Amino acid sequence: MINPFDDTYFMKKALQEAELAYEKGEIPVGAIIVVKDRVIARTHNLTELLNDVTAHAEMQAITSAANFLGGKYLLNCTLYVTLEPCQMCAGALYWSQISKVVYGASDIQRGFTTMGTQLHPKTEVVGGVLAEEASALMKRFFIEKRNLN
Amino acid sequence: MINPFDDTYFMKKALQEAELAYEKGEIPVGAIIVVKDRVIARTHNLTELLNDVTAHAEMQAITSAANFLGGKYLLNCTLYVTLEPCQMCAGALYWSQISKVVYGASDIQRGFTTMGTQLHPKTEVVGGVLAEEASALMKRFFIEKRNLN
């Protein structure tokens, strides 16, 4: 049987969030958190608007999901994020003991795999889902930014 | 000339914050951020109260200081924190480009030095300031917790 609620389905929703960040002039990264095929958090990067380096999409998603669940551990939850998490976000995911992390484009420079940040041993990781779409949006953003300055 | 506003002076203020966390049943970690000998943020761990793994003292201090300064980069700022920052907090400090980080007790298991988290190259780090006091408070907390359960 085909399950329509696969990683690609949910990553599309994270990409929609990244588009919202893009429209606001934020580095376009979006995230959602899903539990039993239900989206319980939708967030996008707001570091410029909030003037706050901690306002990455993933950080907000973790806080939002914990608030929804009424508990700080994100057991049975999956995070979908359009860009590979950084040290900070991976460190937060470590504490959350989240079950699964799915990311889109790799971040060769500052992604957690390059930086050597440890996720929780319980956490399954999948990379590269709709990576081209996420990457294209990032490139479009930085090209436009450069042309404006 | 003696400068009363040294690292020990400010770490005492961070310890006062840790005491507040202790009184609330939170793992007792406190932080302050200082710019030109002026305290612009005072925070303590609130992960239990907020049900949020991201509510470490340092994370709140970064957000609070950026809010005070009206900018997300913590240039000319010093963070004083009673316990060595974890991966998440060190990752956030990396993005903030903070000038100096002073911590009290080392966290051998989950501190950023053990975990290999990178701070910004601009950031000066000093460890071990009032380490015994910070460590004693943590020990008192965990002994009491154990006796309650």
C-alpha cells in the first residue's frame, strides 16, 4: 500500500515554511515537526526579524512542539528541515531526544555533520530529501541579496 | 589600581542566578551578560518550568542581551555562566560572535570542550572561575533530588 505521508510529503511543507522566510528577507530555512502523520509545529527562520541568532527554524520548532505536547522530550516525533542543522540546532535536538531528523540540503560549511555535533543515540537521521529544491531557494536568496547591496 | 569588576565579581552574580534556579527545582545554572562592566542580561535555567530543552540559561541570556542591544551580534560582550556550555549553547555563542565566555565548573560529560563544539574564532574563553562554588551547588541539587525520589 502506498503511504502518501512520506518524507517527501512532509518536506514539501517544510519548504513552504522556507518560502515564507524568503518572502520576509530571512535566510530561507523552514521546519516542521510531525507526530503520527500530524504536523504539530511549523516554523521558519526569523533571526533578522527578531534580531536573535537563536531564532533558527529548528529551535522554534522544538519549543513549539514541546509546548504542544506538554513535555520537553520529542519522543515519536520527526523534524523535517530544509537545511542540515547547525551545531546549536543539533545540540538542541540532542537534548530533545527526538526520534528522527530529516533534512534537505547539506550545509558543508556549518552543518552538524561537518562540525562533529552529536545527536542523541536514539535519533535516526535522513539527509537529502528535496535537497535540490531547498538548495535552489537558498541560492536564489543569496543572489538577490548580493544584487541588492 | 584594583578593578573591582573582575571575572570573580561577575561570576558571583551568575551564581546568584543559579541559586534562583535551584530554588525553583531547576538544574542550578545561572548566566549573565556584561558589556562595559554593565550587566545587560540575567538568566537562569528554566527547562523544567517551560518544558523546553532550549531554555538553558545561556540561550535566554543571548536572546535577552540581543534584545537589549537591538542587534544580534554580541560584540564587546562577556557571558558569565556557572557551568561550561553544552553543544547547543556553544553553537548559539558561535553565531553571536560574543567577545568572551567565562564559565565556572567544567562539564566533563556534555560540555562543549568534550563534545568538540566550535566557538567563534573571535571568542576568548576562560574556565574555572568560582568552579567550586558552582560545582557544590550542582552537587547539592542532585543529592536532594535523589533523596526526594
